[in-house]
Amino acid sequence: MSLGLEVRKGAYYDSVTLMRISKEVKKMDGIQEVLVGMGTELNKELADNLGLCHGGIKDVGPSDFFIAVLSDEDRMEAVVKKVDELLNKKQESDMGDYTPPTLESALRHEPSSNMVLISLPGRYAFYEAKKALEEGLHVMLFSDNVTLEEEKELKDLAKEKGLLMMGPDCGTAIINHVPLAFANVISKGPIGIVGASGTGTQEVSVLIDKLGSGISQVIGTGGRDLKKEIGGTMMIEGIRALAKDPETKVIVLISKPPDPEIAEVVLGEVQRSGKPAVINFIGSDGQLIHQYGLVPGWTLEDTASKAVALVKGFEIKDTLGISQPEKEIEDLVAQTAAGLRSNQKYLRGLYTGGTLCDEAIKLISSMTKDVYSNIPMSSEYLLENIHQSYKHTCIDLGDDDFTVGRAHPMIDPTYRLERLMREIEDDEVALILMDFVIGYGAHPDPVGEMLPGIEKAQDIKQKKGFGPCFIASVCGTDKDPQSLEDQEEKLRKAGVAVMPSNAQAVRLAMKILEAIS
Amino acid sequence: MEGSGSMGKINELFASEIKVINMGLVSFAKDLKEQKINVIHVDWKPPAGGNQKMASLLAKLKGK
């Protein structure tokens, strides 16, 4: 075995570019393990864990770029050549234009810029976001690891200047029909969304599109906006802007349940807007929302459907079923249940979207409280080891616990595939439930990346005579670069039951669990 | 301090063409460029060579 290290002082590349290069290099002949990254403490620890503990690595600094390789014989020269090729290729194909070194120089080059999208490492993000606001620019801050105090300072400054401060940890926004970071291509329409939850907001916007309506603006706030410490500043500013926006006829709010006093302030603001509104405070009982004369959305799908009903002047009713004909579903449930053995009892939800996972846990808990997770409803259902499922398990693979040293699973599906490979070997697993989030920012073919796991499960089924069944939903539209239709078709061909929303996928899973219990 | 007139800067933005400065993941800039959105990517480097103590001193000197 040969261990190689190449260090380049003061060369910076972003983590997604480097993750993709690492994956490419790993495919080369004779390569056991490789890490191409910046010399952060985290990456150095990761290199150590991967068995790349080269003596020189301790001297690498956070602004240095390094390539560490474990191979059957010395292949360093070939690896470095490949990395350079990929870095050069990426830069050429990505951005052929002038790339200024600072925000100030970018602004001098393009003085009419009005939005800054920041996805720098968290420790640098605050400074750059503050600078942008001071320059009078709206900010979308994708980065996490920004403190609550910093968030408050940024949002207070933005409010004073009348600017948007979306984030930190804001994964999605669509401003003037421009998808920013993770976002789908949605038709233009009269529904304006302010969302504190990334994939929840994506799912609602996608379902609005599927129901034949569209969106005016999608404003992201970041997940902590409705905490007492922040006071809902950006959600309130977002509501005020949508209230004044002539294109917005219906307002939708999506958030985890806010602190109660903040909920009152936010709902009061919506009421004052005079526009009809659907509020999804995920898992809340809706009582307070009713008190303000507003419509509660029970699931992300129900939220989308009520918003569209408000637009079209239809009766407002709950959408809490499965849209396929009852008989079809009954047959599918009976057929699936009949193919399962008596020891196959459990559901395993492998989620890339945090809100989608949360929604699944909340829906299933109406049937059984025993749903274990890394984001459980109560601490007694917290998984002892997040890498090991137990009984019914739904995991949020995008949670910080899983993204240390690697990109979000919506960009890098490697860990989910590894996890799937383990779940399919578990004889007690009856169902595997998965979300696939497409759109800009996401992986170019998330379904394709998981197919080896699904196909392996079918092989095991052939050999053993039994195996788990798959249920999935794809969060996306046909206008997305990956195409909803293509992704769904691939799943169907692989024998996966594809449902039109996460809520419906969960409901189908619940029906099957009921049938086998 | 609010934007000009009664409209507010956020509503002014809703009525303007979005012009983005991207700092961080180059893939976000690439996605925007693909859609013919006006975007300029900053070739960002950690300040003070990644030395946080030095970076914070520099920031203080700049009065930020």
C-alpha cells in the first residue's frame, strides 16, 4: 500500500467541487481511498478516519488545498494529473467569465447587482453577509454554523435597511421566478410563500405547480427565524412584502411550530395583510390559526391544495387521502402484504429532506408512536446509534450529524446508498420509504444513484424468496433539469411504488403496515 | 430608512431584474448561468490565509 500527500498552500476550492473530484478520483484503477479537500480540522479528521493518516497532514492549514491518496502502489502522479484536469475542466465549463476576488470588486464590476447568494463556510459567512447588507444588497445565506446572535444582528440590520436577509441555513428561495440554491422550476402564479423550512417549502411549491397554479415569490427565512431570540423578523418582513405585492393573491407560511408569542405576532401580520392565507406550522393543532381567521394546512400536500383552492375559489377542504382510486390502492396493499413474511415488520424511511422526514414521523405516529429517528418526536425515540436503524426508523440524512465532512445528501447520495445497502440485508424490514428531491442545486440524477441499491434488493428477493418493498415520492416538476417524469419512470421500472407526494407515500406505507400487523 | 416611496426595497426587488453575486459553491452560479440569469461568481479566498485570529484583527482594523 502506498500513501501519498500533495499540499498546495493558499489554493481555495469549494466543498462541492472537491467532493465531486474525490468521487471521480476514487474510480481510478488501484485507488483504495482518496480525499481532495481544504485543510480544515474537519477534513484532517476525516482523512484520519479514512486511513489517510499521512504525517504531513498535520501541517496543512485551512486555506491550503490537499490531495491524500491510499493506493495499491504509488499512483500520486496520475492522481494529481487527474485532479488538475478536473479542476481546470470545471472552471472552464462552470464560469468562463471574470471572477473577481471580493464582494467589493464584484460590485464595482457589476454595480447594478441586487442579490448576494452566500454559501461560504459558516465562520466566514457572517462577515460577508453583513458587508453585503451594508452595501444595500439583499442576501440569501445558505451557510449554516452562523450563531443566533449573528443571525439576529444580520436580520436587524436588514430590517433597518428594508432588505431581505434570507437565512442563515436558507436552502431555498425563488425570487422573481429565479430559483436560488435548492429550488424547483415552478409556474408563475398568484401564491406567495414565506418558508422557514427548506424541503417543506420545495414540496409545497411543487404541489402547487402540479395542481395547475403557480407562485409569485418564495421567500426563505432559515429554520430559526421564528425562535424567540430572532422574533420572526424575516417572516414578518416577507409577509409585509407579499401583502404589498400586486402579483400575490394568496399567502402561504411554512414553519416548524414557532414559539407561541412569535406565532401570534406572525399570524397577526398575515391577518392585517387582508389576503387569504394557508398556514402550515408543521404538526401544530391549528387552533391558534383558526382564531386569526386563517386556514391551517395539515400536511405539505394539504397546504398546497388549500392554497390552490383559495386561488380558484373552490371549497376549502382537507386533502388527507390517496389520490389513486381506492380499489387500485387496496389491491396494491393486499398484493404487497401477501408478498411479505411474518418477520418482516418494519419501515425504514431514508430521507434527504428534513421536513419531509419530520412529516413522515408525525403522520406515522398517529398509528404507532414507535418511530425511531435522529429527529424523533420525543427523546425516548432517539436512535442510540444514528447509523443503525431500530424497529420503525425514519432518518433525516441531511441533519448535521450526517453531513460532517460531506455534502448534503441531496447533492451527494453516497451515504444514503451505503445505508440502503445495509437496510436491504435486514430480514425484518418490510418497507423502504425514500424521498427524491430534484430541481436546481440537487444531484443531476438522484434516482439513478440509488438504483444499484434497489436492484440489489430485487436480486436478494429472487435468491431468498423475500425482501423489502419500496415506496417513493419525487419532489420536483417536469420543468426541472432532471425531469420529474424521467425520475419517476426509472423508479417504476425498478419496481418502486411511486406516489405523487410525500404525505401519500407515507399513507401508502401506513396502509401496508396496518395490513401486516 | 425603508426603501424609496411607499414601496419598500423588497417590493422594488420584486419589480426588478435579479442580478446575483455568488460567493461559495460555484455550482449555484453555474445553475443561474444556465438559466441566463445575470450572475457574477466571486473567486473567494479565506481572509488572512484562513488564520481566523488575523482575519478578525483585520476586520477590526477595517472598522467592520
